[in-house]
Amino acid sequence: MWQLYQFPLCPFSRKVRLHLAEKGVAFELWRENPWEQRDEFVDKNPAARTPVIGNAERGITLVDSRAICEYFEETVDKNPLINGTAPMRAEIRRLVALFDENFFGDVTGPLLHERMKKRLVYRQSPDSRVLREAMKLAHEHLYYIDYLVDTRPWLAGATMSLADLAAAAQISVADYLGGLDWTGHEQAKSWYSVFKSRPSFRPLLAERMEVIQPPSHYGDVNW
Amino acid sequence: MWQLYQFPLCPFSRKVRLHLAEKGVAFELWRENPWEQRDEFVDKNPAARTPVIGNAERGITLVDSRAICEYFEETVDKNPLINGTAPMRAEIRRLVALFDENFFGDVTGPLLHERMKKRLVYRQSPDSRVLREAMKLAHEHLYYIDYLVDTRPWLAGATMSLADLAAAAQISVADYLGGLDWTGHEQAKSWYSVFKSRPSFRPLLAERMEVIQPPSHYGDVNW
């Protein structure tokens, strides 16, 4: 059995959880707060980041969400999510990077710092200037998703791919932290609503991070 | 012919240049300053980052350095650089992420901001506190490379891989910007010296970014 080291609001762990669920790979969740820099965890990953996934019976430890997803794409045939011709696969990976790096850097990362880490770790109040900037940039990212959804059935093309999972993972954390104003983003909202109904997504929506509560629409699949 | 949009001190473009050279793919360099947000460039990559690589005859544009490298791994057989069993490939990708994200975030990114962007774009002096912190973290990364080189012939295992290219790309930019103190890092230094002598690396070492000069040892392959 695979053991996934993660915490509920880690967007990269969420991407891996969605990926494993869509591919039918069974796994257990192990709670890890990477900011505590637990020795056993840093031994597994010197970068001290979640997610890490291990399989003791096979003697395998995998680190980095993209490396993990590529591994399961290579080893599990069911439901390929980096699929198609080489240029199509490059387009999927471009969008995964866009959400992992730019959406996270602009939106999810600042929201996690201000609304989760400052509360749980530093016992400080969030900086409203940083929150406003993150929410402003979130609009620009949602406009780009509107544009993609207007031109393609799924974000990277004709079929669901890792790009959709990466986007939904970031968006779900930003939404949990009250950082998204969906007004005027009907296309992005309709794409995300479909996604929220998938069996792979339901466990994420039901989960809560201690102390921090999401807005009422967060877990509502009919919203 | 492939056209690579890049600027001389972009570590992600350097990784792609090394990768293409090692795989024997011909390409032209096109100078792009991503901070200028040139319209034609943002049309190619909404994230407005280098590298971007295009091939007009084939009608292909590829974005994101990891997506680009995966594309050429999939389409060019010569000299595979993400090679081996699935766990070995995951180890290569883990290290690529470590250098692209952690080394860049801790060292190359702050150095580029303080010593290149502040000079060329903002006309400001570098913040010596930020530089000191980047150089301190650089030591920790060099210690990790010392450890890897002590236990393996190349960073990810028995053969040269994309992990070596990603590390050398980040290190070469940090070294150009005077951010590395090699004292006490004999293993990392010997690995890097071998790398500097490779034909793929020589064009990078000969290149200069306007206004900013590297330290005297930077381009010296016998140092």
C-alpha cells in the first residue's frame, strides 16, 4: 500500500490525490505538517515539502508532485492523464506548470501564508494588502481558465488531463481560503462544478483543516 | 529549425540549451527579456517567462523548461537524459525539481533580482542582507551536491541525466553573479569542473550579459 504524506490544504498533495484516485491506485493518507521539519520527514525529502509518497513493501520513496504523477503515468495504464501526441503532452505539462508555479505563486501560496501559516504557526493576523493582491491576480487566472474552457472541452484539449487536476487542486485550496470571487467567471465555474462532482474530488471537499473553515459554497457540488 | 527565446542569465533557458546540445538538436537563440512583457512574447506564453521554443515549419510552440525537456526526451532518441527504470526516472525528476524550485528560490532567483534586475530594470542598488542570505543558502545546496557526488557517479545515479543539467544551469548563473563560495566544496567543485569542460557547456561560459561581469574563475575550465 502507498502512503501519502500530506496536509489537507497542500495543493500539490491534492493534485496527487486526484491523480491516484482517477487512476485507481489505493493509498493511505499520512498527516505531515512540513513546516515542523520533522526529522524522519526531512530524511525522506531534504526539501521538506509535501507531497512525499512511499511504499515500504517495494522500498520506494517518491518526492515532488510532478515526479510522482509522471511515475504513476508510467507504471499504471488505467486512465492516462498525460496523453496524446508529444505536442499535446507538452501542452498538458505547460498548463500543469502554469498552475503549480504561477497560480500557486500568485494566489494559493500567499493565501496559505496569510490565512493558514500565520494563524497556525506564527499567531499573526493576515496582511490585507497581500490578500487583496492575491485575489486580484486570482481574477486574471480565472479569466485564463474562462478562455481555455471557451475553446476546448477540457483545459488542455479534448479529454481530461493532469492539467485539469492541477488547476482544480490549486483552485480548491484558494476557494477553501476564501480567495476566489467567481462573479463573471461562468465558464470557469461550470468547468469546476463538473469537476467537483467527480468521485475523486469528493473526499477533498469533505475534509477540513483544523481551526480554518471554508466559505459555505466550498463543498457544495450544486452551487 | 528551432528558435529558443531566452536571455543569457536565465537558468531555465540554460538547462534547455544544455539538453538540446547534449541531444544534438540544432537551435537558434532569440534574445528575449521577459520582464519587458513584449506583446508577441506574451502571446506565445501567457506566463511571460523564458524559455519558450518554437518551430515555425512544424507549427509548434513549447513553453516551460520541464515540458520542453520532456518533449525532446520523447521525440529524440539520442542520449536519453531521463532514463532508466520508473523509480530512477522519478529520482531524476525529483532532483530537477529541487534545482528548478528550491535552488532557484533560495539562491539564483534572489541573486538575479538583486544583481541583474535591480541594475538593468529598477536602477537600484542590491540589498546586501538578501545577498548574504542567498549565499548562506547556497552553501547548504552545495553541501547536498557534495553528498550526492560522494555517493554516486552523477547526481541522480550511474549516468549523466537531466538532474546534472538542471543543477549546472542554476549553479552557472549563481556563479556568474558571484553568489557561490566554493571553499570546502571539493566534491561539488570537481563534479562542476568536469561539467564545465563539456562541449554543450562551452557556449554558455563564453557568453556575457550586458553591464554585468562574472568573477574571473567563472569561465575557467581549469579552475
